[in-house]
Amino acid sequence: MQLHWTSLLVLAYQSCGVVYGDLSTSPLYVYKGTFSGSLHRFLGEEAVVFGVFSVVFWTLTLIPLLKYVFIVLSADDNGEGGTFALYSLLVRHAKFSLMPNQQAADEELSAYYRPGYAATEDTPILRALRSFLERHRKSRTCLLLTVLFGASLVIGDGVLTPAMSVLSSFSGLRVHSSALTHGEVVILSCIVLVCLFTLQHWGTRRVAFLFAPVVVLWLLLLAALGVYNIVVWNPRILRALSPYYVVSFFQRTGKEGWISLGGVLLSMTGTEAMYADLGHFTAASIRVAFVGLIYPCLVLQYMGQAAFLSKSPDCNIHFIFFESIPRPIFWPVLVIATLAAIVGSQAVISATFSIVRQCTALGCFPRVKIVHTSNRIHGQIYSPEINWILMLVCLGVTVGFRDTDLIGNAYGMACAGVMVVTTLLMALVMVFVWQQGFLMAAMFLLAFGSVEFVYLSAALMKVPQGGWLPLALSLVVVAVMYIWHYGTRRRHMFDVQNKVSLKWLHALGPSLGIVRVPGIGLIYSELATGVPAIFSHFVTNLPAFHQVLVFVCVKAVPIPHVRCYERHLIGRIGPREFRMYRCVVRHGYKDVPGDDNDFENDLVVRIAEFVHMEAAEQAAAGDAARNSDEELSALVEAKHAGVAYIMGHSYIKARKSSSLIKKLAIDVAYTFLRKNCRGPAVALNIPHISLIEVGMIYYV
């Protein structure tokens, strides 16, 4: 759908506050991080300073502009972006998914979300690669772990961005206030961070109208300061736009120049947000904002700082941005810089909530509370558990490192890791989704992967100086995600192996061998087909059951959203007189299970529609109509009698013959996560007064 140019400009303006808050604050610390190491001894050489700017300029041009704006933004999943969007595209075009309860009916949903690329015949190499990935579980596991690793690095940004941005902005107070110590700056930053995380439960809706004006004002100020420094200090900096200065820079600095790329890498922090936040805007609006405002303003600012630095080799490199500001406007710029840092931090924290929600929806993260902070905008959510964990870790990083150099090393590592993951997944998308062939994918990998690998290698050199932090955080998060996903899969396999046969069910007869009492019983299970073992457990231990039984399976499908009229799949279990149905409730990775406010009425309506449709398809119209009327009357009567929610309270244990690693994963890690996350009844918003839980032990 083509937007009118006025609507496009409005969206582009709004995207500045949400998408580019993090990227726009990078000038606060890029040159500081670049020259803080051994490269500091080259500060007096104009050619080296020009070379650093040239590297920054071509980095911004190659990665954010060419790769993300012109290529990656085109790989949207029905308007959604991010790591899970790429994974979703892949699993819909090849059988790469490890989700255990997928059905053929889900392909109808997937077909609606398939982009309209012309299908081409698979080449022998492509067929061999597809077959290899589909047959070997380990290859699909590696793909999932890659996606989870990328998601965990984005979650880590929710810790590092606030610490880096706020601490960098407040460090400017020491430029013209010698009485303020570094410890006092750290304390002040911590106070602001506590306020920032404490106010998250209000959501961004109440203050979001300030985001875009703050960031746009900040960017225009960056551009104006850049032009001023270019004109006043060194107009010859314009020559550094030539790639010749990149070559001469590495020839002059050698290994020290390569290590300094860890600081240049900070100029790209927040680039992934362009793709991750695609669902809130459009690709066209994000492109217009970057090309028309973000890119030129950042280039002018970096150019201006380099011009100032080339003529001021004795300046304090730790405060290079603030020292390049003319004294009369220093305090207004400091205030705006602080506001921009807060806006950028807010946007990253909100994005972290969205990533966690997507992980939870796909069964890769323990269930946490999700609160919608806006009635109008579906994507604005808040998770209290994640918020307080982020705050504690962020404060620990700020107080523990106390230095933006160390935090910057960690920040750069996270940025490089996310970009490499995106490049790898994009290459697979180009092969399996876009069907562009191996040559195009190889060219993409060579062009961008080689550049990002160089930056990643430079970031790895700083692992001992803070770069270990995002790796450690990611390993912890990936371990939590994979153990949860593994435990969920094993539980499902147990249900599949122990499900009740229809032959046994038919032998019970219409009464199921017990008393049928008025009402509807909703039996929750993870099985999309078959009768779960928990049902036989209920029949064995309970003397009565409801006159209408519905087996409910709530599951995720690899698409962003499931339309309301396609959310429920209704079927029948056993003969008509059994009054037993199946309802599969499908959610996309952007939907929130349990968010249906009127689930009971919707379910009854869907069952009634199914009964009508079934009756219409039967040959004996008269008998079918009479039978369907009786069935509908029984359904309405049962609804008025009340609805009970029946769930198994499961205890997961590894078998005695299992390996030690499996016992640790299931009996220790997974059990701990299940005990400390929200139960399925809470996550699905089931009323406690209507809930019946029966304990079961799962040996996996």
C-alpha cells in the first residue's frame, strides 16, 4: 500500500524518536572510544585524525545505509522486522522449525504471509542444502541457537544502552565543573537510571510525543555544531570523504588502527533498531528518515569533531564531544544531550520487552507478565519482571565498570554480534525466500560479512577490557532460552507418546464411564491432535465430568499475527453424542496468548459455527438439522451452567537412565525456571475461581 507523501513524512518524523534515539547519541562516545587506547599517541597527526573520520564515514555508508536501509529492510515479515522475523520467513519456506505441534492447517496461514516472489525451480545445490537442514535436527538446532544468540544480544542492549548513554551524557558535567568528581557523576547517572526504569510501567504513550521533537532537535544541533567546527577549525576535513584516507590510516597505524575499530564500531550502535522496530512504522518512512536526516546530520557531526580534534591535540579525549561545543551554548547542549540519551534508552528498553514477548510466544522463554500500556497501540507493552532485572543489571554495570571505555567495549561487542547474526540469516533468506541463488548470497556475505568480521575481530581483542560482558549475558540468556525450549519439546514428546487412543475412548461410550454434569469443561493440553494422557488421568480419579468437553491447545505459529477469524481451529473428537470437541488457538509471535477478553463466548460461537458447517455438509439434511439443533441446544445449556478450566499441574523429571547433562537441564534448570515463572493459568488469563488443577509427573 502506497502512503501519501504527507503521511510518509509524518511517519518518518515519528520514527526519529523511536528508531533512531540510540544511533543519534553515538557521537557522544565514538572518538573517545577510538582514541582511548594505543591510538592516543597519534592524536597530533592530522592524517590519522582524518583517517579515523574516513573510516567512520565509510562504515556508516556501508552498514547502516547500504546493508540495512537498502537491503535488510526489504526482508520484512508482513511488515515486521528483527531476528525473529528472519527466522519466521525461513521456517515458512523450509521445514527448519523445531516447534513440536505444527499442523498442515498452519500452512494456510503461512501462505497468506508469504511474499509475492516468483517461485523458481530449485537448483540441485539448493535442494541438497534444504534437504540437509530439514533432515538433520542438529543443523536446525544450530539455526535456532543462532537466532536466540542474536535475540539475547539485543536483550543485552537493554542493559548497555542506558548505562552507556546516560553516563556519557552526564560526564559532560565535568568539562566546566571541576568540583564534580567521577564518582558523583556515576551516582547521578544511577539516580536517573532508577527513575527511568521505575517509570516504565507508565509506558511510552504518556511521553512519546516528546521523543521525536527531542531527537530531531538533537540531530539538527549535531549538524549545526558539525558545520561550525568544520568552518572554524579545519575545512580540509572534507578531503577525508575519500577512501584514500582509510587506506593511509591503516598503513600508518597498523595493528593499533585495527584495534581502534572497536571504538569506530560504536558509530553503528542502534542500527539494528531500524530493522527491529519495522513493525511500528514502514520501511519507506524509516528510509526517508535515515537518508534525509539521520545520515547527513551524523556525518556532519563526526566531520566537525574530527576537524576540531585535528587542531586541538591537547584536548581531553574523554570529553571530546563536549569540548568541541562553543562555551556560550554548552549548557543547553548538555541538557538536550541528556534528554536524547534518555529517549534512546527508553526506546531500547521497550524493544527489549518486545523481544522477550516474541521469545515467550515461540516457547523459547519462561512465561512473564505482559502488560499493555496503550489501548490504541498494540506494540507498547511492559514486563515488570524483565524491567527490574534489566534495572539491577544496568546499575551493576554502571557501578561496576564506572568507565564508558569499558562499557563501550561491551557495547561494541554486542553491536558486532547482532550484525553478524543478521548477515548470516539474511544470506539464508536470499537463498530460500527470495530465491536469488547462491551467487547473490555469497556476494552479500562477502561484501558485508567481511567488513563486519573485521569489526568483530577488533571487538574480540577487547574481551578482557569489558567485551566479555555481553558474551556472558548472552550465554546466560541463551542457556535459559534453550533449556526452556528443550524442556517444552520434551514435555510435548511425552504427551505424544502417551496420548489416549480413540479406540479406548469409544469403548467408554457416550457417558465416558462417568457421570456427566452440567457445564463446559475446557481441558488444556499442548497436543494439537489426539487426546492427552491427562484425560485418562482425570477419568480415573474424578467421579464426574462436564456434559460438554473441549480440548484446548494454545500454540504459536511462525507468523507475526493471526487474524481473529482464523485464530480458532475447531474439530470433533468421537461421535456426535460424546459432545467432545477440539479447539486449537493459534497466536503469532507478536500476539499475546491469554489476551482474549471474551474467550468463552468466542469459543462457543466458533463451536456453533462448526456444528452448522458440519450439518450443511451432510447428505441427510433433515436428520442433520435436527441433530445439530439438539447439539446447539446442549451447547447453550452447558454454557449457561458454567465453564471450568482443567489443567495439569505437571512435574518434570528426567528418567533414571538419562545422562548427567540431561538430568541437570531438566531436574535442576528447567524445574527452577518452571517454579519461578508465571504458571500457564496466569499466562492464559484463566479465572482462578474456575480453575481445576490435577498433578502429573512427566518422565522425559
